[in-house]
Amino acid sequence: IEQAIERAGTKAGNKGAEAAMGTIEMVNVLRQIESAK
């Protein structure tokens, strides 16, 4: 269990959450660009 918790990101950070947030941010930027046209 400890190993799984470590992989999920205690020290290194949660890369899955970071990727999801980056994707959401990119979608929002693309929407802003589209609505500005």
C-alpha cells in the first residue's frame, strides 16, 4: 500500500492530476481563442 501511495504522488507530485489540469487549461484557452474570432 505504501508503494502505491508513493507512486500516486506524495513526493514526486501527482502527475495524473497535473496532466488533467493541463488539459483543462488548454481546452479553456482554445475556447477563448475561438470565441475571440
